[in-house]
Amino acid sequence: MKPTTGTLEAAQEAVKELREALARAGITLPSLGLDVVTLAADPPRPLVELGCCTAETARLIAAALLPGEESRS
């Protein structure tokens, strides 16, 4: 049994869950995935790479995280 399998699988599942949650909010992050450099560590310590996005996408993410905030301004 590989001691890092659960860590890698957990990270992959987290990416999947985040991608699905963002999709439900109408948001797509094309670069979303696991950071390759952190997978090369021994043992791997995978980080989730969110990547770059447009200003419009950043605003969509902010609105999804803080619903109703725009009406408070």
C-alpha cells in the first residue's frame, strides 16, 4: 500500500468537487487541476492550482462566495 495514495486521491477528489461547484455557479476555471511541481515531492504533497482567470470570472467567483454583498454597497 502506498502511503501517499489517499493524499493524491483526496486532492483529485477536491479538484473534482471544486470544478463541479464552480460549474453550478456558472464559472469555469480552465487551468484548475493539481500542481505538477508539488506532485514531484517525496512524498507528494499535492496543491490545487486554480490558475489565472479574467476579471469577469473573478467577479463571478466573488459574487458566488458572497451572495447579496453587491446589494449592500
